[in-house]
Amino acid sequence: MKSAYELAMEKLGKPREFSDEKKAQLAEIDSRYESEKAQVKLGADEELKNAALDPAKQDEIREQLARDLKRFEEQKETEKRKVREGKGSK
């Protein structure tokens, strides 16, 4: 039995094959954004420790972290889409 992914790929046609250069660009984008996300998480952890006695401040920090992580993910996917479409990366 085929997975949903396999069935979808059949409907769309053969999956794209990327050159080694594009694969490297995509991997570099992933790596860069994972690094940025890790830095933001570490900063948020430190801020959460400093705001240990202020639950409202902790909630604010968590909300900002979630917004930042979502923004990074959107930026990463935008860059990767450009590479896949042959428009290069930033």
C-alpha cells in the first residue's frame, strides 16, 4: 500500500531532482536558520530565568519566541522556494 506522499507525488508527476549545488544551497539555508533559531531560544531561556518571579513577563517572552521562530521558518521556506525555482538565495 502506498503512502499519502507517494500517491500525491504520482499525481504531481516525478519529483524534482536537484543538482548538488542546489542541494548544498538548501542545506546551507537550513543550517543557517537552525543556528539563528538556536540563538533566539538560548536568549529566551536566559530571559525566562531572569523573569522567574514575573509570570506575565514570562508569557510575553514565550509569545515573542513563538513569533520569532515562526518568522524564521517563513523566511527559511521563502529562501528555499527561491532556490528550488532557480532564483538563487539571498
